[in-house]
Amino acid sequence: QIFCSMSPEIFLIQNELEIATFPIKGTGAEKELQESEKEISELSMVTDLLRNDFGQICARVETKRERFLSAENHFFHAQSDIRGTLKRSFCWEDFQTLLPAGSISGAPKKRVLESILKLEDFERQFYTGTFGVRFSSQKSIFNILIRTLFLKENQWHFPVGAGITVD
């Protein structure tokens, strides 16, 4: 698969027994992100979900920063900083426990995944998955495959998704 990812979201950084994730929920103007109840609630929910996911494979989990805005050129991202200390050396089974990424699935994860399987009649393949590099058994980094171009049959494809929230 040939692709080019401009994804700003880091799903997982592993350095020895320490892991971290930086979910993003909300991209836009600073004032809008600071005041939007929807964006604040979404990030809070996903932060809690990822903290729980980390709790399955970590001896200790800590949210370093619950919600902060990171500046890009002309917009901001709302994100959290969650860190954990692994119970053992990071392995494939641990990685699979964290999938799919909570910032993609939302919560409750199990129920959302069941709904997606019922509603979608196509395979997402790499889109909204994760891609990374495992430098060694002690060091790796993975992102979320959003904002990613995929080359298929000599054409570039740019899959996008959206959710509709009913209040």
C-alpha cells in the first residue's frame, strides 16, 4: 500500500516501559474550541476511554494534561496527554488490546464497533487505522491514519468521515 499521511494525531509512543497517547477531539478556532460543550465532552469521553484501554496493559496510568489546545498555523487542536507504565515489555498482544484507537471508535467502544459493522457495507482497510514504526522492542511510534492519501490503481484516494451528533 502506498500512502501519504498528514495526520497530526499520535496514537502511541512507546519508550521502554513507558507509553503515551495524545488523542485529538476538536480542530478549529481557539475561542470556539474553548467554549464548545460538544468538543469538551467528546475529548473528555475519549480521554477516559483511552485511560481505561491503557489500564488493561499498564501498571500505572496518568493523564498528564486533561485538555489543552495546541496551535497550528491558522487553527488549534484540542487534545489530551495520557501516559502509562507497562506491566511487561510491550508486545503485539498489548498493541492489539488498544485497537481500534478510542479516538476513532468513541465510547462505549464495544457497542460502537457493533454498530459500525451493521451500518457500513465496506472495509475501511487502512483508513482510520494506525501506522507506525517499531524501531526495536523498546521503542515505537504510531499515528492515526486520518488525513491520509492512498494510491490505488494509479489514482489517489482521500477517504473522509464524519459523525452527526443529535442533541
